[in-house]
Amino acid sequence: MKISYNWLKEYLDIQVSPKDLAEKIERSSVEVDSVTQPSDGLKKLVVGKIESLRDHPDSDHLKICSVDVGEEELSEIVCGAPNVEAGHKVIVALPGSRIGGNVKIKRSKMRGVTSNGMICALDEIGFGKDVIPKEWSDGIYFLPDDAKIGEPVFSYLGMDDHLIDVDVTPNRGDMLSVYGVARDLGAIYAQKPKLNHPSVEEVSSLAADKVKLDVNADLAPIYKMRIVENVKIQPSPLWLQIKLWNAGVRPINNVVDVTNYILLKYGQPLHAFDFNKVSGNTIYARQAYEGEKLTTLDEEERELDAKDIVIADSDKAIALAGVMGGLNSEIDDRTTTVAIESAVFMPTMIRKTAQRHNLHTSASQHFERGVDRGGVDEAVDAAAQMMHELADGDILKGIVTGSSYDVKDEVVQVTLSRVNHVLGTHLKSDQVSAIFKQLGFGVTLDGDTYTVTVPSTRWDIHIAADLLEEVARIYGYDNLPATLPTGPTTLGKLTEKQILIRDSRRLFEALGLNQAISYALTTEEKAGQFMMRKSAETQLSWPMTNDHTTLRMNLISGLLDDVAYNNARYVKDVALYEQGRVFYKDSADEVRPSEHEHIAGAISGQLVVDPLQNAKRNAVNFYQLKGIVEQYLQNLAIEGDIEFVATDRYPEMHPGRTADISIHGHNVGFIGQVHPSVAEAYKINETYVFELNLDALLEMPKKMNQYQPISKYPAITRDVALLVDKNVTNAQILAQINKKGGAYLKSVHLFDVYQGKNLPNGKQSLAYTLTYQNPNATLTDEEVTKAFDKVQNSLVSELGAEIR
Amino acid sequence: MTLRDQLEKIRQEREQNIKDVGDLKKLDALRVELLGKKGPITQALRSMRDLPAEERPQFGQFANRVRDELQTTIERRRDELKQAMLNKELQEEKIDVTLPGKPVAQGQPHVIQQIIDQIEDLFIGMGYQVLTGPEVEEDKYNFEMMNLPKDHPARDMQDTFYITKEILMRTQTSPMQARTLEKHDFSQGPLKMISPGVVYRRDTDDPTHSHQFHQVEGIVIDKHITMADLKGTLQLVAHELFGDRFDIRLRPSYFPFTEPSVEADITCFNCGGKGCAVCKYTGWIEVLGAGMVHPNVLKMAGVDPEVFGGFAFGLGPDRFAMLKYGVDDIRNFYLNDVRFLTQFSKKG
């Protein structure tokens, strides 16, 4: 809401600049979005008087005006506005001036005639089209007759005011009015704001004879009305128009403007309607009927239901209560009898109605945040009195009440020690008393205890903590000391699981992968790819976009999206890992998925980009990624053998280049090449991926490190080269060697793999180094030869190997 | 010419010869020639028997000295030649040290992870536990127990991805306040906890909004925790994460789960507090929300608000990273462009 600096000054003695005032508001009450002056960016716009005008010789609509701009000679200015007329004072943009939209005005020729500037309409000097009064929407603006020729126009249009745009939090609905802001500033500056209260000049006939109210108090706890007769509809005086347009409200006429003015001033939404358009003399506040139709003032026909509150006459709805009036009872130029409604509607219902109809009005926003329940009468009194003053209306005697209750002040207790205990301050009792008084609260002190009486203007305050906030903000957060919590020592440390997760991240980074964080919400299709186990999917009930509808059940699909993003931008070498959650449901009936930590990686192109190497030959392959995963798993030091078992069970993976990874017989993940057709669908190059169930890895027992003495006795090695069928695997050979290796076989290393030329078809050659060592004695050659022969023989007999 | 003179002459001549030799082979030949059995010195020694007996010892000494000296000269020359050869070889082995080093693989932690790790480490040092909670949350924890009953207008501040009426993607890490408060045994000491994690909002992704981002919740509950402690803690966060020249200021704000509630601003990164377009000429940038835990939150979690109280805060690592590194589009964090990810070296 834009609050006028000048308007505030009517109630407070403000000695600081608008900017400083805004800062004070921001530090003590609510956030300030901006401080602006409507004249910002404008210059050399002055009052001119059109002395005479004549037709432009070469145009059928342009006029040449002789304008007195306060200089020695009259200026000739060409103007095409339909309403241009001699004798009026107008807004003149002199040569060298700057008008709205940062446009510079120069002396220029218009169809051969020199124009010494421009006569402006309001929208040309920065007025929003939505605030310009209808009568000025299609022409130049006429300034008041007493405007001084040659003076800047800004003061005549309220453009020299400063507007403080406050962003009010849901609890501070009271700050959505000039009075509310004035009261809070009064507390901040320890001033009593000079707020005036209306006296109403009524005629003798009773309003209650004119109108009856039938109100459902569950919907409208307070519902009141005044009737003003014999109003004369006309434009409002300029001072009122200025207040409205500076607040972003379009002036309409002297009745509607009054209701809008009262809303700005008091924060109480009013609704004025033409009482003569109402059937019968009873006004109802009731639930809408299912399917009831109402055309609101914005000329939209709305279909209502029982959750909407309507104001109705005996035949029809005439307003969507608390949100917008109905077109059928609108104030128009012929209106003479005005009904002014001042009410409180249930905030939740108004909020829902505004949401359902996507109709967020100033009134609905006020009702949603609550209004001063003690101020309903004053608002309707002030409105009626203004209609009397501005529209010459006769105010019928009395306020007609449809519903009401006794609005009591809130009484809240708080102790001084509590204040200092929670805030960490050392405030004295009179300091705290003074703050409550500045806020306009009643306060009595009994020993350590304050009994604080909070008026209805601050309906957000109910409990002691609310008072603490009041003390804190008025005392000033800058004045709070800055300390750290004291008390018993607590142990701060990561859990074992957290440490392992951190270690996992560090390891993959050390192994060359960059950490990615991808979206957990993805498409239904991607969510269900690369699944390590069966799971039903978890879907949003109302997603925002098709790209993010379903919770992921794998991390790889997100990483492939990342690879695709990079590949599409000509970044070919991508090495990423991600650690995060996947969401599983054992069955579709389960509402809430279980969450599991996974870690996954994807490499495309080269892991180590070396421009001196051939990129193709250096590109990642299965074994490079496997090396990374093996190194990682080795670092985790999990007890048990790690096995890579060929698998074709993942439809998104290359059936011949994928392995399940198991530890001690438990499956913990998989590794391999993304299936070429899946890669094509993702629009990515050849990519290798792995995904591991991090939760499972974290829970597995870890090897305890124990010192192994380093043998003093020499090791002896033997090499063996084998010719075997291609389908005999390295794992099979290793298993066989280890099985028959004997007590002194310490390790086996593969040192050569060869397939191709010079080998019989379907055969491959593998060569291993076997290392033997006896920790307690020097091995003899015979011992080793005997053990080695045994291994060789078993390879021949069990795997059909030919020793080369 | 006496024998001694002859020897002296040999010594002089040959010493020069040795010094002139240019390679090891020739030097070796010269050595054999000079000092071998047929060499002049050996011969001179042999001729010694022709000398009178009383001169022999003196001459013998002299001859031996000449031999030793020549020997030494030869060895010195040999060392010189060896050194020269080595130098020549080394010269030939010269490389261009300005050629690039051989690249090795090295990945980076994600920039948001770096910030989260930094926050964790800071709070661990102050005795906080680090706890993580579910990303798919119950409405009860995400809202109701945070003093946001159904239909509370503040729910509009956080557009929510619902899965069912009661199950949702958490919109904040605050539900971890309720979850830990419920469980904490205050007889074992105060509750000091931070909870980092991913949160979700029903937002359209644009440069300043992301439907997925991160938060780090913090809560301290004990018998004597003050708002001044909150201020001091947040000041420390600013100093540790961004540097000593960054200060914190508190402003009133509103969160249903804290009262008093504050918004904390940090000294503008762009202008250092002087005022610029980035901070809307205030010198301050809004970075986080905090406050004293609302008595209702404590009550709902079974903690007596008359005895216990404390503060809570919510930090936004995404926003921190954007401010600290001048990242102008939050989507960068989730698109994982390698050229983006690799910009944030660990110590930068």
C-alpha cells in the first residue's frame, strides 16, 4: 500500500525526510518496498494558460494555441487534444522538458508550424491509465483556475508528495491505512497523532424506517448501514482526487470516492450502493445459493456457491460481500439515495472467495487481514458526513445495525523480568511502560507485572509474546545486545552416517566428478527409469508444469538431463555425481513414500580433458568408471567381497555393458553404459553411469584397520599367460587361481588382455602375475613351483585354458 | 742433463699434455703411457740404480712425487671431462617447462553444498547437532505444528505442492523444529540443532524463483535463551560466511511460528553498505527470517513455554550463494552446466 508522506503530516509532526521516515518504518514496523515521488524523472512542466487558439492550416484536428507560460511573449504550441479550449490553465511541457516515459520535449515543427513545447494529458506526465479520472482519459488536463502561470505543475496535482510503499505482513493489517501508520509512527516517535473524529450532521427522519437488515452473524459478525438521501453525484474536489490517485485509486465520483477515501484513511472497506435500485427495503447478508449468478462491478458474471457471502435484496444478490459490489446496484450519475455498508466479514471466507474467483480487491485484502472491529461505526459516520459535505446529501438519523457485538479491548499481562529474560535486555520498568503508552495501550504496573489494555485498533495482539515484540521493535532491534547462547555444554558433531555421506562426496570429487544437484521432481517417465528395485510412483496432485510431476526413483535420469543440458551447449566432457534422495513406495496405496539416500554418477566424453590426447581414444569407457567405483568402495572399507556381475535387467542400460554391483551377496547398485536408444532419447553422447544405494553402503559393517607386519622374507613371482575361450571371464580365472593357489599365494594381478590378431577365433589371451610369500620363512623355489604347477594344471582342467 | 732434470722436464711437458687431452679414452692412453711399466717415470726409477747410493733416497722421493702429481692431474682431468660430458648430456635433455602439466581428474563440490558445509561446520563448533528430515512431509509438521492451522492466511505465502490433502513436499525446513522438539529430552540438556535440506514451492522457475531450493533451519531451546543470543548468532553467521565487514540488522517481520519475528538484512555485497541499485539504496539486503519460537509451537510439541524458550532461524544457502558470488539466476544451481559448476573452487 502506498502511504502519502503529506497525508501523514496532517496527523504528525514529522521532522525527517521521506526516506528517513521510510527507513524508520522499515526498522520498526513493516517492510518498505520503495519511496517514490510522482514527479520523479519529470522536469520543466509548468502551468500555462491558453489565451487563444486557431486552426492549424494543414490539419483538420490540430490547433495552434497561444499559451501564456509566464514569459514575456505568448508561446505558440500545437495541440491535437479534442478538448483543447481557450481560457483554461493547462500542463505545459516547455522545450527542454522531460515528460513521462523519460521522453524529452524539444521545440519542433508540426506540419510546418513550430510548437514551443507540448500541452499534456495526465498519462503523458506519468499517471497510470488506471488512476486517471474518466473525464480526463481522452484529453488534456485542466488545472484549477487559481494555479499560478509559469509555476511548476507538481504541487497542483499532488506530484510533489512522497509515497512510501509498505509491504504489510499478514499480522499487521492495521498498517493498511493512513491512520494505522500514523498511530504506529506516533509510537515510534513518541507523539500522539492528531486523529480527527467525525461529527455527523443528520436530518430527522430515521434510517431504520428506510432500510431493514437481515444478517447472518456467522458470516458478518458486524454489519451496519447508513442511508444518505438527495446526493448530487459529481466529481470529487481535487484534494480528494489527489489522495486517491496517489494511492493508486481512480477517482470516480463524490460518493464512490468517499468510500475509497475512508478505506485508505481508516482501513475499513465500505460499500456504497444505489438504494433505489434495490427491490424492497430489506438488505440481507447471507450465503450465496449454489449456482447463483452475480455480475460484479468489473462486468464479469460470476457463478457463486454456498461458500460465498452475498449482500442481497429480496430478489437478487447485489454484492459479493467484502470483495466487490454488483453492477445491478452501482452508483451512477442519477443516483440520489446511497446506502453505505460498513461491516466485518469472516476473513477466511473472504480469502477463499477472493481466491476462488481470482478477484483480489483492496476490500478483500483488508478483510483477509482483519479490520478494526471497534472502528466500524466511525468509518460509516465519516463517510456519511463527507457525502453530506461533498455531495450535499441528507444523512438519515442513526446507524442501522444488522449484527454487532461488544468489541472489548484485549487485556494481556507480561512481567518486566519476562521482557528482559526473552529479549536479553536490561530495560527499566518505566522504559517498558513508556513504550506501551506510546503505542496507545493502557498500562498498569503491579509489582513486576504489567496489565496492558490493547485497543481494537491492534487486533493482532493477544498474548505476552506479542507484547514482547512490541517492546522489542519500539525499543529498537539495533539497541539489542548481541550475545551467544550460554548454558550447559552440548556436543556438536556429525553422526557417523553424515560423516560417511560427506566422505562419499569428497571421494567422488577426488576421483574427478563434479557434484550436481538436480531436480527431484521430474516427469513420470524419467522418475521410473534406471530403477534398482520395484516401486510405485509418488505424484503431485497439482503440478505446476509437465516437467516436474513425479518424485524421482533414481538419480541417473536427473544426471542425464544435466548431461543433455551440457551436450546441447557443446560441452562434450561431462563428469558428474549426485548425492540425494530417491522416493520409493512399496505399493500404490501407500500415501507417503520412504526416502533413501543414493549416490550416482555419469561420465560422458573424457574424464580428464587433455588437449594433447586424442579425445576419442581418451573418452571414458566402462573400465574407467568401474575403476572410480571400485576405488570409492575400497575407501569405504566395507567388509566382504565386491562383485560385478553382468546383467541385462535394466531396460535403459546397454545389455552387454552393465553390471550389478554386490557386496557380500547384497546388491548395492549397478554400473554400465546407457542404452544407445535411451541416450538418443535424452539427446546425449555415449555416457556411462552408476548408481549406488548409499543407505545400504552406510549400514554395511566396515573393516577394522589392524596393523599387518611387513614380511621380512622375499616374495617370489610367477607369470602365466592363458589362452581361453572369450566367454571365460577374468572373475572365473581369478576364482580358480585363488581356489588352488595354496597357503602362500599372496596376490594375483592381471597384466595383459589380448583379443584379435594371431589368436584362434573365439579365443583370448590373459596374463597374470602370481605373488607368493611366506610371512615366516624364505620360500624355496621348489615350494613355489609346486604351488604354481597346481594352479596351472587346474586352469587347464577346469577352464580349458592353454598355457602359453 | 741430470736424471732429475729429465724427470722435471717430463713432468712439465706431460702435465700440459694431460690438460690438453679432450676425451677420456685419450686420457686413459696417456695414463698408461706415462705411468705404465714402460713409462718414463718407471724408467727413471729403474735408472736410479746408476746413481750414487746417497742420492738415491732423495731422487726416489722426487720421482714418486712426480708420479703422484701426474696421477692427480690425470684424475682431476678425468673428473673435468666427465663433468663436461654430463653437462653436455643434460643440456641435450633440456625441456620446455612452459608446456602444460599433465591434467588430473578433480571434481568440485556444488557451490550450494559448500555453503551448507560451511554453515554445518560453524554450528557444530558451537555445539549444535545436524539433523535431517523427510522431504515429503505431513501437513501436520509442515504447517499445523508450526502454528499455521488450515486456512491460515500465511499459508498463501508458501505455495505448496500437495501429494494428498495431508501429505506434501515440505515448503520449509521448519517442520524439523516440531519433529525435534517432540523428541528432545530436556533433562539431557538444551536443544541446539540445525537442519539443512531441500524444500519445494509451487513456483514457476525464473531467475529469482525455483520450485526447488535449500534451507538450513536452526533452533535453540533452553531455559535462558534470549533474542540478543539470536542477534549474536546471526552476526556470527554473517562474519564467518561472508567476512568481518558484513554486519546484520534485524527488522520486524511476521512468521506464525515465531514471536517476536524478525527479518535479518546483511550489508549489501555490491556497495558494502553505501547504497546502490542492488540494495535499493538502503545498504542492506534481506537474507533470512528468524525469531523467538512461538509459545504455541512449544506447547504443541509438548514443551512448557513457561519454562523453556529460545530462537529459531531459517537460512537460505541458494540466496547466500547468489549474493556471495553474484549469481544472477537461481536456475544455474540446478541445471549443472559444467562451466558453472567448476567456477567455485573450494577456497574461493
